[in-house]
Amino acid sequence: EMEANTFSMLKLDRFLADANWTMTEEAIKIDYPYKFDIEEVSQIVRTLKCPDCNAEISYETTPQQISDILEEARLRL
């Protein structure tokens, strides 16, 4: 919303009147770089090492666990 307000103010500037605004709108689009998809995060397989027998155990998180973890991280920030 803030980007849209700033962009609309720039459109009113008389020195920028001849700018190509459609190209400018496409050029300034920035996606959120830290957004994770649930599928992308769920593909991460963690391995745990048993302290007693030193066996490697693979641990996969469920989508519900991932969303809980992300929500807790968001609240802590």
C-alpha cells in the first residue's frame, strides 16, 4: 500500500510527466525474498544422531508442524 501511495505521488510530479508508467510499474515490483512455501520447507529432511548408539535418524516435519514453527518465529520477532 505504501508503494502504491508513493507511486501515485510520483505520477503527479510535473518533471516525470512523460515517463512510461506501465514499464515503471513492472520494473519496481519486488517479491518478498524470505517467503517460504510449505512444500519447499517440507522437502528439507533433518537427520538426528542418537547419543546412545550414534545411529542417524531422518526426521521429517509435517505441514502443521512447519506452520506452527513459522508462527512461533513470527511472534518472537
